[in-house]
Amino acid sequence: MKILVVGGGGREHAIIKSLKKNPQITQIFAAPGNGGMAQDATCVPIGALEIDKIVAFAVENQIDYAVVAPDDPLVLGCVDALTEKGIPCFGPRANAAIIEGSKVFAKDLMKKYNIPTAQYEAFDNMEAALNYLQTAPIPTVVKADGLALGKGVIIAQTREEACQAVRDMMEGGVFGKSGSRVVIEEFLTGPEVSVLAFTDGKTLKPMVSSMDHKRAGDNDTGLNTGGMGTVAPNPYYTDAVAAECMEKIFLPTVAAMNAEGRSFTGCLYFGLMLTPNGPKVIEYNCRFGDPETQVVLPLLESDLLTIMQATTNGTLAETEVRFADRHACCVIQASKGYPAAYEKGFEITMTPEAAQCTYVAGAKLENGKLVTAGGRVTGTTAVADSLEEAIREAYRLCDDVKFENAYRRSDIGRRALQA
């Protein structure tokens, strides 16, 4: 079988490494992939947003199955375009990917179908938003409506900060068109949990839960990032919480999307807050999270391709989805200065042992050498019988992944251990 994976980051590398375990797969292509994936897949110089070129490549190379991993091509209809040419895909069509593509759509969906979430107001007029903020409870959360690489959320501690965030988004255009509409919502408190789930639009099977570390600095300080590390499972996500989420959030979301004529297939990501009033949805993603994928897939014992095909064929109910009863920790190494300004072009080296457990994101091949080419550069994951052991092992392996100007947090998993 020939597989095409659309995307070029650590998440895609984790998906490719997991797919490679299936002996039926003869070749995996990645579009565009990156230099660090070249050992595991054939990288094709086609950008993830060049949908016409992706479709032409898939047809020409007789691709048997495509995995569209990032949010942008999903929202732009990459699955629709490939499916039209008879190429089966993992991922939602554009009309379902809107659950991530528009925060306003997602919040309105939850309100309509009584899915627990923070109270909110949506605005496409800046003056109206600024007026609302004069009396809104503080702290408050300001979100850009559209996709913003995970950075379009501002937790404002003061009214001034909230108003500035609105101006930056709606007038300053810091997130382009994504910020032309904003959602202003109630600030929730409690532990955060990420749950990714496979769904074929009828059946939903959750993956093991995880805990992300979004802030750039230790002790959750500094700027918000795309994620500096993850652990799984999340100790706050007990069996009782999982049962409540399934009943009040997961299944109602699948049913709501069906009722709207937007049946969702692929991976539905639930960003949850376990508030004193029960679990609530902070956000939906229409795809595997990054870096959650890098900590969840190493625990998957069932065959990934079989599960993915079941989401496409509507046979998920009969398909085994089994995870190891173990713990995993992923530590991200970034370029110093990320998520603001940073230098790139430094050579990356790693021992064979570390390479087996490392997913490469911001890197490219230059004169036969792997060099840094982005903010988040590598994610190194260890699996062990205890969380403590997984954390220790992940940091040990990280020491063997070297590049100049490397930066990482030193406290990934500390909160989980305290829990």
C-alpha cells in the first residue's frame, strides 16, 4: 500500500512512525515533510496548502490512502478534493473541519446543543466588543475566530489588556482575517486535559488522555506556544471524569455535527477544563493535536492504519482501539527565543537510540546535514511503567539530541506528578 501524509511537523512524523509498523505499507510519502523525516518517508516538495498539487500527486502516484494532518488544509477542503478523485482519506471534510476553523461556529454549536462550555459573546464589530468589555468580568479570554497556529487566544488579566487584544486582532490584524471576528468568553479555572478521539461519524473511541504544557517557560511562565511538552495519561482525567465527558460532551458533539449535516470523521480533539462545575470544552480541533500526538501514539497497541481506515469506512464500532497501560512523556526542544525571534541553521545531531524516539519538526536537510529551520525543532518521547520513569527517560534521551541554541523546559510532567 502507498500512503500519503499531508503536513511537515512533529505530529506528522509521529503519525508516519506509527504507520510504518504496518507490514502492508510499502511506501509513505510526506508532503512536504521535513529533513528529519527523510529516513521514515519520501518527502515531496509540495506545501500542505497546495491542494491541487497534492491531489495531482496522489492520482499520479496511485496513492491508496491519504492522511491529512494539519488544520489549514482540512479547513480548505483537502479531504473533499482527494475524495472526489477516489482517494480515501483520514480527516474531516471542510464542512465538518469548521468546528476548528471558526470559534464562533463551535461556540454557537455548543450553546444550541447544551454542550458544557464557558459563557461567551461573539463580535464582528470592534466598538461593540470594546463596549462589552467595559462591564465583562475580569480576567477574561479573547479569541480570534479563525485559525492562528494555536496563538490566537489571549487571557487578559485587566480590562486594558482585553481591549488591547481586541484592537490588535480586529484593527491591527495580528492574525490576519482570522481576527476579523472575536469571541470574548468567561475565564474558567481547573486542570486542563486534552483528549483526542477517533470517530467515523457514528462511533467515537477516545485515545489516552494527555496534559500539554503551553507556556514557553518553567512553572508555566512566558508566552503561549504551540506546546513545549506533554505527558499521558493525564492524572486528573479519572474514569469517572471520562464517563461524564463521554455522556455530556463527546457523544453529544458527534450527534450535534450530524444534526447540522456536518458529519465528522477522523480525529476530533477535545480541549477540556475540569472546572468546579464539571468538565467544559475550551476548544475543539479537527485533527491530531501537536505535541499530544507525539505522546499518545507511542502508547497505541492497535494498528493505526486499520483504525484510520475504519473512520473512513464507517466500521469503527467493530475495530479494536487499544492503548498500553503505561505512561509517556514528550519533551520539546525549541530554538532559543521561540515563540518570538530566534536564529536557525544550526546542525542537529542525535544518537541512534535518541533518534528512534525523536520526532522532528522545525528542520531541513542542507548539504546532507540536518539543520534547525523552525521554532519547535524536536520532540523526544519515552514510554515507561511509571510517569516518573517516563519523565526521567525522556530528559535522558533529550540530552542526546543536540543543536546550538537549543532550549527546553525543565519541568515537563511536574504538575502531573504533583497530582
